[in-house]
Amino acid sequence: MSLSIRDQLRQTARAYLDAHNNKDLDNIRALCDETCVHRNGPPTVKSPDRNNEEYIAFNAEVFKMLYTYLATIISEVVDEVTKTVALGLEAKATADAGVYENEYIITLKMTENGKKVVDQYDFIDSQRMIEWMNKMGDFAEKTWDKK
């Protein structure tokens, strides 16, 4: 028995989140349509739109810095008409610079069958992101000569 479109959208969104939690770049790539665009906001984050290869390369570098990463779903909205899932997330990670915590709202627009992501938009708590980037910069400055 095949899944309803609603269940398929939810399954794909959760698989996409799990791939990020597991730092599984191959699975992230497999869940994205070849035309997928990855975007971040709000504009204060100043992050460029990325195609799949750019997004994978970016995450490969981010994943190298993180010992742990876990994003947990706190809310979920499924729009069967537009084939979109919005996930409210709380994320926590650890790195040399310390603990990272943030909140996101990620919208995933999917293919007609709900099996691939065609557009990802991450709306990030920009204040927390800026604080984290400053913390990473401070850590790098203090340890640069020691490595």
C-alpha cells in the first residue's frame, strides 16, 4: 500500500532532517531534486542561495567542525496542495568552541510525488547565529598558534 501524499511529505521531511542529524551527505544529496535551491534567512544572515553541490560542500565543512548535532522537531505543518512541509526545530551541537543552540523554521517544498526536496528555506534565529560565529572566531583566534 502506498503512502498518502501527506504521509509521503512527512516521511521525506523527516528523512531529510535525519540525514542532517547523522551528517550523511550522500543521503542529503539523494533526497534533493537536481534543481533544488537551498536558501537561508532572514537577510541579516547574509547567506547565498546554493545549488546541491554548493550546499553539500558547505555542509561538509560545517560537519567537520561539529562533534555532535541534533535538530529536534517541535512543530510541523504539512501543506498537501503546495507539497510543502514546515518544520519548527530546536538544534543543539557541540564543537571546539563550545555548545551551539538555535531555533529554525525550515520549509521544504517537494516534488509532486513528495519524494524529493526542490526548495529548502531555513529561517534562522540570526542573533544566535551571529553570536555563535563570533564565538567560533574568538576560539580560532585564541587557538590559532597552538595547532
